[in-house]
Amino acid sequence: MSNISYKPTEGMSYDPNEPLYWDPAALMGEVERVFEVCHGCRMCFKYCDSFPSLFSFIDDNDGDVRAVTQAQTDQVMDECFQCKLCEVQCPYTPRDSHEFQLDFPKLVHRYKAQRVREHGLSFRDKMLSNPNGLAKLARASFGMANTMNRVSAHRWFMHTFLGIHKDKLLPEFASKTFERWAESTGRIKEPGGDVVLFQTCYVDNNEPQIGRDTVEVLEHNDVDVRCSKGLECCGMPSWEHGDLEAVQDAAKANLDKLMPYVDAGAQVMAINPSCSMMLRREYPELVREEDRERAKKLSEVLVDPSEYVFKLRKEKRLKDDFKTSPGARVAYHAPCHTRAQAIGFKGRDLIKKLPGVEKVATVMECCGHDGTYAMKVESFDAAQRAGKRSFEGMQRAEADIYATDCPLAAIQFEQFAGKRAMHPMTVLAKSYRGESFGTEVIVAEDAAQHEEE
């Protein structure tokens, strides 16, 4: 039997607009090659269950990657939760211009996209892929959805019939969305300004205070920030399940809304790292051919809030009239998708400059939440295992507050490390406002105070 070459097969494609991308035989040739490369390297043993499972399957067959079964391949692909850290660490990627051109997360996406095209999505995955739809139903319940998510009988029903783990701490739904607040305060404006906010569906529906804090920090520093009405989800929940058509529809809708601002000279600021990664790195390669040029132009002006505010500081435009301190010790978690974009640790570096901060401990391990992965019955325990090192790292810091740019990571830390983490923009906004941080977090009382502003 011939050896498997590490170099790309004729079936390699990362572009869903190419017919080759959808060829099952071409895909399986690439799966076999990539599995062989990863088995020979083994660098990515610690990021998720995909690689330990893969290595075990091949080792159990005397190193023969061709003996991996279809069911085992499905398991390897389903255990990937798209943290992207394997791609960040891999020395064989297109990013590094290596001849192997290996991108494991994109291979997983291709595999799932073909599977969804053939078999469709389950009801549970359709539901989780539509966060805006879920949020509308929750708001229509007048708070009952939040209450029921804390009722054990209801959680048992969700666990048994919907596949949402009964023990997972779920985000609450806000009664007033960020968009509604932006509209009521006159912040939805015509194209122009310095920045247009892509607040993300999570901030819009679940934690609008993060968006309001971001706006407050920007406006405090004389940034002309504007908001747009009717933005869709970035498409990440759909894409993690392999639904490319839903991603392309969402991308087109968002490009229609955002490009007038881009054409008027504004940058696009996406609050959640997963969403900024979608707009910056995934849209240019995933959108339909007619949207490619617009997606590329948008990606070139996409910024993260901490990235943008740190630039203000570097340009000596950031005001230093901070009134309160978050404490002497801060634990900062660097989200996986921030690292995947090579943004650096700008949120951490901003917090370091606040009054009274003596040490910021940086935790660079995955929190394990990763979109909807941590919510599912079949992956709740795996997500907790994946995040264990980050939980322990945050706890070891013995910090006054936790901080992270990822709101979903904050939920993981609340459940498994004992303390909810703040977004860096919330930390800055509270310090500008002169609010007390205390030692526990969270800004529920502050959010209530600002609800009527």
C-alpha cells in the first residue's frame, strides 16, 4: 500500500463557491491526508477531544489512517468546536504559506457543510442556529423564559427532548435590546462617523449593557460612533453546525446594512470576538461570489473594541480621567477567537493602565464554551474538560475582578470558576463613571440604573 503524501491532494478546497468543495470523494481524500499529517505531528493534543480521539483511532489500527471508520471520522469532526487554536499553533497552514496548506477547522467546516447539504439539520441545531429567533420568543414571554430556565423540571424537559444540558448556566434574555436603546437615544444614524457598531446578536439580546458601555467609552473619547438598525446574527451559530446557506444569507443582509457606513469612511466594530472573526476572516471566503468584493472591503476595516480603544491610547487620544479602580489584581482571559485574529491582548493592556491596578494575570487557555458547544447534552462535559485549565488559571490569580472580551467565556467562569468576568469596555466605562467594582462583579444594578437613560 502506498504512503500518503502530506502535500495537498487534488481534492483540496476551502472555497465553498468551488464545485470541488462539495465533491464527497475529494473531501475524503483531504480528510485522509490531514489525519495523516496530524497523527504524525501530534502538536494539538490538548485543545479539544478531536485530536486525542483521532490519534487513538489510528494508533489502535497500527498507524493506518485508512482504517479509521466513517463513525470515527464523524466523531472526530463533531468533537471540534472551532476554537481555532490548532490553526493558530499549526506550522503547516496557508497563513504560514506552508506547502501542506493544512487548516483543520476549515476541513471540519467543509465536512459538516457536506453533511448538512445531504441530511439537513436537527430541530435542536436549527433552534440554536437562530439566536435572534430565540430571543424574540423569550421577549414575548415577558420574562417567563428566564424564570423557566431556572426551573429544574423545565431544564429536565430541555435536556431530554431538546438536547440542552440541564446543568448548563444559560444566558438571560434582556427585556430591552441594545438596538431599541440605541434607537430611543438617537444613536441610530445615517452612514458616516468614525465607527459603526456591529453589536452582535448576543449583546443585542442578552447583555445590551456591554454595548452601551462600549458606546459610552467611545463617546467619552470623542469618537463618532453610530448604530445601524436591523443587523442580523453574524452567522457563526449556523456555520458551527455546517449551514452555509444561512451564513451566506446573514452575511448578505449585514453587508447591505454596513457597507454604506464603510463607503462613508467608518470602521466596523464587532463586540464579540467570534463575530469579529466571522466578519474579518470568514466572510471573505464564505459569502456568495457576488458579495466577495464587499466582504473583503468590510474585513479590511473591521476592528475589535479593545483594539480600537488601544489605538486611541497609542495615539495619545485616550482620556485618562478614570475615577475608580477595579482593584490591585485582575485576571484577564484572552479569548481563542481574539488570538485567531492576531489582535494581541489589547483588553488586558488597557486594564493595566487603570488606577490602582498592580498586576494583570493573563490566561490563554480555551474556556470551552465555544458557541453552543457547551450547551449541548453530548458535549457539556467535554466543554468543561476543555475549559478546566482556564478556570484554574483564573482562580490561581486570586484577582479582585475577572475580565474577558468574550461574553460567553464570562458565563463559563461564573459557573466553573466562581466569578463572572467583565468585558474590558465595561471595566473602562465603570471606571470613567466612578462606580465601585467590589470584589464579585456584575453590573446588573448598574444596568438597571441606566435602563431609563
